[in-house]
Amino acid sequence: ARMLLAEGAVLLPGFANARSQDLCTGILDISRQVPFRNMKTPGGRPMSVATTSCGACGWYTDQHGYRYVHTDPLTGKPWPEMPALFLDLAREAAAEAGYPDFSPASCLINRYEPGAKMGLHQDRDEDDLASPIVSVSLGVPARFAFGGLLKTDPVQRYDLLHGDVVVWGGVSRLAWHGVSPVRETFHPQTGAMRYNLTFRAINAAL
Ligand code: MD3
Ligand code: FE
């Protein structure tokens, strides 16, 4: 099934379901190489969401700002290679949404423990706004809010469930969005956690 959440935002409900157990195993495997950490925003506040990355570039934030980097500043090592399982899923979802040539260089892995949230923001560190972002939700559900091109535009809310994939292209690529505090509940594949994978094509000068 394919649902339009907003102009350019295509929801593929349960698209990752058949592969979800292997995706969760892949996340644990990556996190053994590059541990989840609560990065600090440029303002110095630790994020409630813990993150790690795989692929050629990883998203990073500290007192020097938001950016993509080839090596993990914490370990000095390159990010782990993007598993074929991850890349295939992202490319299939993008194709299903009308982007047959999607080639992500980065997969950001967000981990939400109960109470973790993400404030309203835009994703614009990629310098590639023609390519979509593909997001995959795993584990406990989250209430997601997305608005328009202005921070003050009204928001719609939607529950992102285990296995849901959303392709954010077109005008939705720059939509403001955020995640409400994750409630304390249980999922057999992730325990109390919610994971979100975001696949991104990067054009930033690294
Ligand atoms: C809409 N992650 O990592 S996924 C992020 O659930 C992020 O972890 C959220 O926002 C999460 O930047 C939301 C859905 C999502 C991802 C990227 C988008 C929606 C988006 C980019 C543009 C517009
Ligand atoms: Fe985002």
C-alpha cells in the first residue's frame, strides 16, 4: 500500500515488516562497532535521542555545529559499511515512491528510550535537497508531527509504527518535523526502545 501523508511524503505501511528482525540485528551489530551516544547540540544540550551511523558519512553534532563526517569523532574510526540489507530496503522504498536512482551515502540510526523526543526541525545538512530521505521505524510506536516549510505552519500528527517506511521528497523534503516523547511500552523485537533509520544522499563538502 502507498499513502500520501502530504505533498511529496509517501507512507509505505509495514514495508519493512518482513525484514524487521534482521534490521534490528543489524542495528545491534553496528552499535557494537560504534556505540550509541547522546550527542550535544551546538548550544551544548545533550539530545535525549541516542545516535550512531553507518555508510560513508555519519551525521554529527557538537559545539562546532551540525555536519556530516567520514569518521566517528568519538572513536576515530570510519563508520561501519552500510549493510546490503539496509541499502536494498532504502532503494526499494525510494523506487516504490518514484525515486528509482536513490543512492544514500549515510544511514543515521536514532534510538529512543522511553521519554526521548526530537524537537521540531528541518533536515538541511545534506546539501542535496533533490534526493528524498527514506525513514524506517522499528520497535515501539512514536507520535510524529510534520508541518510545512515555515516553523509556524500547522502540523499534522501521525503514529509511526514498527515496519513503517516513509519517503520524504519534493516539498516535504524541507518540511518541519519532530517526534513527541516516546511512551513506556514494549515491543518483542526491541524491548522498550524505538529505532529510526534515516537514509540520506549527501552533497555536503566533507
Ligand atoms: C520529514 N528523525 O533523524 S523520521 C531525523 O523518528 C528525524 O527519528 C525522526 O527527524 C525520527 O532527522 C523522524 C521521519 C522523517 C525523517 C526525515 C525527514 C521525516 C522527515 C526529512 C524531511 C522531512
Ligand atoms: Fe529530521
